[in-house]
Amino acid sequence: MTNISAENIEELLALFSRKGQYDARTGEQSYEIHRKCEELFEKDYVCCKIENEKGSLSTNYPSQIIVPTDERSFSSKDSDSSKGTPCSTNNFDATKYKEIANKSNLARCRTRFPVPVILYKGKFVCRSATLACGGEMLWRDMSVCIFNTTTSESEEKSAPISRNGPLFTELRSQDIKLLKELSVSYICDLMVENKKVKYGLKVSSSEKIDKENRYCDFKIVQLPYPGNWYICYSFINSLMNLSAVARPSVHLLKLF
């Protein structure tokens, strides 16, 4: 039986407030947190674990990626979650999924490829990052090549990925292949803008503006979810539009 206490939540929040971003190359940063997450998943699902040791697939995912493959069915008499029997079947091929993910991970920001997190009536709800722009894909691809050539023979290294065409086209094709492997029909686009720009550089893009219209087989649902920066910016703009009498002081604006 897994018990989640207030201390566990505080530990999790403290971990991410210190680290800011997960990095699988440093090893499991908190095995206890990962174990509890796994136990919580297994209350509702039969799970499959995808090995991601030292960030071999993505440094921004845990060393073991948990994928729900079957829902558990419980009767009112069941007191142990491990006794639930599978009630829906999803034809998930872990080997094929990992193979495609290894070829498509550079297509999305920080190599966060689509990963199933919820299973309902045999259908996946997945999470992923937005599409990476050309600069990030090229930089990460070069980094992988340099890493593979500088790794000593005694160390384990990932096999080089063969490209059947231009880098961007191949990565996009593999990304779409992974989505179809997961039987994805809808893509929920949470971006407010078409492309995210940081320090003058385009760092991410949305499927809805793909120049080649490669994601036309999917229904793109636009659900803009602005971040805190956008809300803050809009709030300050609304304050600045007030009359001089009602406008707050500069010191108050600095708080935002």
C-alpha cells in the first residue's frame, strides 16, 4: 500500500525547485520518488518500463519511462491494488516504440518525444514537448555525433542513426511515425504563439504551422495555455492603460 504524505510532496517540490530541469545523465536523482510514482501507476494500470539509462533516449525523462499498457479492473471487495485484472488491451509494442523514439527524439524540444501517460478504453493520452526548430535539431544531432565519436570503446554508446534523407525531413517523418504507432488522432496545441522566440532565436514551433503540412493526418486542437510570463505581461499592460489617477506606482509594477 502506497501512502503519500505531505513530506513526500514537499520533497518533490524541493527537488524541482533546486534542479529546475531533470537530467537523467546524473543518475536517478530521487529513487524513492520514482518508486512511489511507479506504485501509483500500478494501482490503475499494468505497466511497461522503457529503459532510458543515462538518458539514452532523452535526458529529460526518468531512467525508466513508465507506460500504461492495460487498465486494471477492481471489484468492491478488492483491497489490494495488485489483484486488479486487466480490463482493456492495448497492442503496445515496447521494442518498436523504443526503436522509433530513438530515431525521432531530436524532432521535439529537449528530446521530449511523445510518451503515453494515461490509458482509457484502449486509447492513449500522451505528453510531449513542442516541435524543435531547425537550430536545435541541428545542434543536438551534431552533439550526438561528437559524443559517439569521442566515447571510448569500453563504454556503452548508442548506435548511430541512419538518415534516409535531409535531417529535418527525416526527424519529422520519424516523429509522425511514432505518433501513428501510438494511434494518436488528436494533437492538443497549447502554444499561444506559432513559434516561441527566446533571445531573438526561434526555439520551438507548433504543428499547425508546419510548412510541408506533414501533420495533416492529425486533428490539431488549439487550446492556448499561456504561461505566467504572458499573464504577467497582459496584467501590466492593462494597468498601464488605466488613467494616471488610478495607475499603481512603479514600485508595485516591479513586483510583477
